[in-house]
Amino acid sequence: MVHSFYELYGSEKAGVLLTALARIFSLFLQTHGMSVGLDDLVLKPKFNKERRMTIEKCHRDGVISAAKFAEVTSYNIQQLNYSNRVVFQSKERFDPDIQKFTDMALPKDPFSGQKKCMTLDDPIRVAIEQKIGQSSGNQQELEIEFDNVMKSTMGQTTSKVLKDCIPAGLLKRFPKNLISAMVQTGAKGGIVNQT
């Protein structure tokens, strides 16, 4: 359109047309533009709980995979909050399963300086450091191998969380959820960006 206008009326008039179009489009975006907010990312409580449980299981699976990589066979998987996340809940939406993980993360004496998570002297951690640190020449290959083991374990969970929670678990559904609108129409990003 602008090219035809330029051919018919010249460069000055085409410049005026482009300026006018820019003003119209700017006004439209200012009055009807889209805006995304945090409420576009909020999950329904049921799905958020499923997501949390899946993530905790993934952390335990990660410890098991690390133990296999380190060739630690006699390791006793502890009931810990491996992600070390604390979730504060309201009385109205209190969930005992979520509270269980919070209690696992918080020590009885919060001023003791001790956390309830994997420590520096954990047998798996020590075995991995020894295996990689004492290797002669192939340290980088072992690091890559360990990274691949952990990526494959975590990747399965990431896919499961995305499949189970997006878009069905979102509190605000498409098309009112503008992040979903951008992702599902292909305008911007992918489903991973939505999480």
C-alpha cells in the first residue's frame, strides 16, 4: 500500500502517510493493547499441589540417579524436602501434604544454622566428587556424563509437569490468559516460557 502511494504521490506524501499510520497504530495499542500479569501464571490449588508433589518426587529420583552414577549402592534415601522449599499457607487454604514438606525443610531451632537438606558429607556427594575429581584425563567427560544423567531424570519430570498443568491447571484460561494467547497462537515463545 505504501509503495503504491509513493509511486502515485511521491516521497513527501508517503512519509506523511507513514507518520499518520504510526499515530493510528500507537493510539490503537494504547487503548486496546494487551498486557500480561502474574494472574496469567497462577495455577489452581489442585494442580499446584500435583506440581509440587511431582517436583519433590523428581528431586528424590535425582538423588537415586546420582547414587547410581556414583555407584553408591547402600544409600538410604531420606525423607527430606530435597528442593528445600518453604511454602507459607493461609488458614483457608491449608494443605497438610504441602505442610509436610515445609516441616521437612525447617529445623526445629531456626537459629541453629542447620538446614534439613543434603549436607557436604553426604555419601553420594562425596562419591561423586571423588569419582570426578580423581579421574585421570577424562574429568570433563565424566562431568558431561553426570550432567546427562541428571538432565534425563529431570527432563521427564519437566515434561510431565508441563503436560499436566499447562493449560488445564491455569486459573485464568485461554483466551483471557494473554500469555497463553501469545504461546498458543505462536506469536511468542513456547510452552516452557509459560511456566
